[in-house]
Amino acid sequence: MLEPLALASILSLVIAPLIRTMRRVGIGQLPATLLSVVVVTTAVVGIGTILAFQLVAVTGDLPKYRAAIRTKIATVRELTERPFARIEAELSAVSPQAPSAPVGKRGINTVTVSPTMPLPVEVRPPRLTTRDQLARLFSLAWGPIGEAGLVLVLLIFISIEHESLRDRLIRLAGQTEVSRTIRTLGDAAQGVSRFFFSQFVVNLTFGTLIGIVLGVAGVPHAALWGALSGLVRFVPYLGVMAAGIVIAMFVAAIDPGWQLAVSCIVLFVALEVIVANVVEPKVYGHSSGLSPLAVIVSALFWGAMWGPVGLLLSTPLTLCLVVAGRHVRGLEPVTILLGDAPSVSGGQRFYQRALTGDAYTILRDAQAYLRRASFARYCDQVLLPGLSIAAADRRSGQIDATQVATIQGTTATVAAALTQGGRGPMLNRRRRSRDVSLLDANLGAHLRQMREARQGRWQGSLDVPLRSVVLCAGLPGERDAVLSELLVRSLREADVDARSATIDGDDERPDPDKSELVSTIFLPYPLEDQLDPWVAAATRLRDNVPHALLATIRLSIDTSTVSQPLVEQHVDIVLRSFEEALAFVAPERSAKWQGTAAAVR
């Protein structure tokens, strides 16, 4: 009962765009539905009839290749049976021999028959008449024909009452869930239609290429094999395997040697690998919404339920469940397990890897990210959100001091590796994080100390042009030190002369006349309990470097409740991310990164 209903429902979503197109040109719902069903059915029946006649022609040509087929079968049998026969002979030579039965004069085993033993009787079925054979053929064909007719009837009625069924489902979900239900139904219908259209384009291209390749290789009926290859690819995985096996057997049968068969198999496999690993991820990545593992699992499940029909419907049915899980809380686990979108954000993934000390994986992902974006954006979207989660877990007591030290050590290793004069080679898996004690000293101070060890006390030369230095200042404390140091590294990666400083560190200040070198000063956004020291620091910077622009960055992950209008009274501008800070001090370099990201996309 459910199998034809599911098949008709999926097919109704497939032909829905055709019905809507006919409705737009002024055709009514009933005529548009019937006309669409007739067009689709005629196309399917026509293609099936053409392929059936082509297959009949192929079977008629097989007697021409009977000698080649027999030779190939004998060769394959010899190659497959010889190793097992040799193993059996060796096992028989070392195993004890069983006593043999008595042999007669002519070497024939004698069998003693008891007088009471019944005589063997062979029952032969009567020969079928032409009427019986037709009846048997009709009974075999009636099942698929009847099911196809049932699906066709259901398809017509579902398509006619499409709007009514949609209203019923919305009413069933309840008035409070109207928007969510409409969005779910729309996403499911659009997803299935887009998936089948993308799959049709890919399979049509694949079948065309197979036909061209076989035609160039001189294989008879190349168009037939190309069409079959494209059609059976609608069945995930098993379809293309079956097509490859059939093509390989046919080519091996028509060619006296093995060179043509091997060449065709190699070309078929190479084309399938390219399509499956290069073309389909790009096309289906925007149309399917399922992970590759989900496609295999769904094919196994629905194939076990409904056989070939289940294999054909496995992907669209699972796609509907995944789409529903995005809006229905009860089905959310299905979306998490089977959807192609990552179930965790970049910050969550960074935190999980840092918690285990897996710097290698973090660096691998980061280097792939930095090929299309700047280190400033990486900090905004990955590194800082991950550290924010770690800070929240640390305040709530969910991680201990040892785990905090692991996170800090891993973060120090990643930040140093990504900003040491270029991307450089990735760390070796066996290389451990730097042996630093970060339980007593904060992460920002450690990163700054590493830079000063290479660049000097003032983090670079003081013999630079006026207004060429960007100063990232902060209050004493771990939060401000980390934000200032990461901002410095983000700006320096874009060739901006950025340096960090602590407001209370009088011993770190160069000569007062060197203040003319500074063009912009960044301060982290203040926290509630540090508002007064922050205001005093901003005032002090205004007095010491009056010509410099004073900016602060209020990150999206910042939990501060300090009013922004109050902060704006003490600074020139409030920015929202490291990337905005980069665009503020070096707009031409920020535009370069945005152009690179657009080109990658």
C-alpha cells in the first residue's frame, strides 16, 4: 500500500514544475495535470519501447559471436577453477583416504538393491499449451503492469488535489505552525525537484559520454549502452555497477581478444570516478542536501523495504525526511545524521579539536580556510568563537585546569604556525605543542612574548614613516591581551605594521616623540566590571596620542552589556569584527582578500 503511494507522491513533486508552467499559460488544473501525465508517460513508454527493440536486436546479433563467447567462457572458467582445483589436489594428497566402495569387473561401482526398496519414480510436468504459456506470461506481467497503473492513478489524483492536500497538511499541523509547515513543504518540493533535475542532467551527460566513447572504440549498439548507462544511474551505486558489468560482458563477447574489453572497462571506470568524485559533489552539493554516507544508508534501507522501487526512491524519500528535520524538532536527529551540512559550527569544531590537543587537524582545516579568506576572518568566524566557548565552559566549571592548559597550548601553536611569515608547511602529526606553561601566564602574553623574541622589544623598528603604525592596546588581563595579540597578527598578515601594548605598562613605552608614528589605536570593547578603567585608558590614550584615531571592536560573540552610545562618547568609531578593522586601516588589502574569496567561490 505504501510503496505505490510513496512513488506517486515523489513523481507528483517531479512533474509539479511542468504543471505550474502549463498553469501560467492559462491551462486549467485538470487539463494541465492530465497533459503533463500524458507527456511524461508517453516519453517513458517511448524510451522503453525503443530500448526494448534495441535489446532484441542485440540478442539477435549474439549468435554471430557464439564462438568468441565460448572461447571467453572457457578461458574464464580455466582461470577461476584452476587455483581451486590445485588447492583441492594438494589437500587431497595430505588428507587420509577414505575406504573405497567395491568395484565390479569393469570398474563400475556395484550397488546392492534391497527387494523391499521402492522403485525410483520420475514425475514430469505436462507440456504447456500455447494458451497456458500466454496465461503464465500474462500473470507474470500483470503484477508490474497493475502496480504501474495504480501509481498512474494515484499520481493523477495527487497532482489534481495538490493544493488541497497542502491545505490539509497545514491544517493538520495546527494554526500556530503555519509558517513552519509551509516552509517545510516548500523546501521538500523544491529539494526533490532540484535533485531530480540535477540527477537527470548528470546522468544524461554520463550516458552521452559513454555512448560516444563506445562508438569511437567501435562497439556495436553504442547508443543503446550509453542510454542504459544513463538510465540505470538513477539507482544509486548498484545501477552503475550493473551497467559496467553488462557492457564489459558484451564487449568481451564480440571481441576475440581482451584488449577492447579491458580498454572499455578502464574508460568506463575512469569516467565514473570523475563524475562521482568531481561532478556530482559540485552539482548535488547544491541540490541534494545529503551526505554521501546518507545516500548509501538510505539505499540499503529502502532497497531492503521495497526492492528496486526502494532503490529508485531512496534518495528523494530520505531528502524529504532531512528537510522536514530542519523544521520539525522530532526529526532533527535525522537531519543531523544524514544531512550534508555540518552539525557543528567552525568555532565548535575548533573548540573540540583544541580540547583534545589536535593541532594538526586544526591547522589542516585552517590552511584550507585561509586559501579563500584572510586570517582576520578566520579569527572572526572560527578561532574567537571557539575560544569564547572555551571561556564559557571554564567559567561554568565544565573543563578543568589541565584541559584549559591544553586549549591554550594548542591555540598558541595554531596562531604561531599560521602567522609566522606565510602559511608554511603543516605540522607533523607526531609533533606536539610547544612545551609552555600557560596556566600561570595568559595566552595573549605568551603570543606577544613569542613575537618580541623575533622582532625585538618594540616589535619592530622605530625608524618607520609617520602615521604608519597601528597600535592594538588593552587593559591588563587575559581577555584584552588575547584580543589585542590576535588583532595584531591579523593585521600583520595583511602587511600592516601593527603592534600591541598594555595600557599600564609604562616600561613598554618608547620615547614620547615616537607617538607621531601611530595612526590608529584599537581598544577591545569594555566589560561591565572594567568600564571605569577602560574609560580612564581611553582618556589617557587621547591625551598621549591626540592625533590618532581611536577605535574599538564589539565582536558578535562579546557578552558585554555596556551601552554602545556610552562607548561612542570616548572613541571615534565602533567596529564589529577583525575584518572590519582590517578594512578600516587597509581598505585596499581587504578588497584584495574579498576578490580572492569571490574568485574561489
